[in-house]
Amino acid sequence: MKTQAFTLHTDRQGYYNITAAVKKCVSDASVRSGLCVVFCPHTTAAITINENADPDVRHDLVLGMDGAFPIRSGFLHGEGNSDAHLKCMNVGASETILIEEGRLLLGTWQAVYFAEFDGPRTRKYYVKVIADD
């Protein structure tokens, strides 16, 4: 299946629910069983799966990541976004999701998120649906 490219406009930090776009890729591909890969080509943003039931979770994720990876005066990177690089490295550039019976095998409370750590930016992410042989 062809890789689908998406553009997203982000704020300074945040988690953007991209589940609907990912599900549409799976549906459009008409794949009954396989894999769906969601990939972020940026070094200060990431892809993750987390809870979608309570919107406060996204706020708490931003707060927690800022606590775990604060901006430090000792960082040397000229752009001043070393904290965003660390957050990205720990969350990861991609997620692989199983497809069964034409649907993503996400848990009841799970959603796929684009995680922005260094916005506002215009970002890209990619979705690839791979059918079982």
C-alpha cells in the first residue's frame, strides 16, 4: 500500500489525536489483517499511543514531560530546544499497530497521538498500511 503523508499545524507543546486519520488509511487500504505504521520524521516531535477518555491526560503528559526533561541552562544546542530532542528520543518516532478484521487493534481507551515538543510548527507524519501475505 502507498504511504500516506499528512500535515499538522501545532502549538508550542501538545498531543494531537490523529486516530481518525490513521483509521481512515486502514479503511481506504481495505486490509483485513496486517500492520499500520505511523512515523514522524522530526527530531523534536513524536508518535505515541495513550489514553483518549480524559482530556486532562494530555495536559498531565505535557506537565510530566516538562518535569522529566526541563530546559537547562547548561544545554549547549544553539536552537535552545534540547529538552524537545530528549522528549522525542524517549517517546519515539513511530508506532506499529496491529490490524485485524479491518480495524486497528487499539485498546478501549487508546488513541494515536502526534506529540509536539517544540512548536508552533507545521509538521508532517506518515502512515503505511501493510497487508499480511
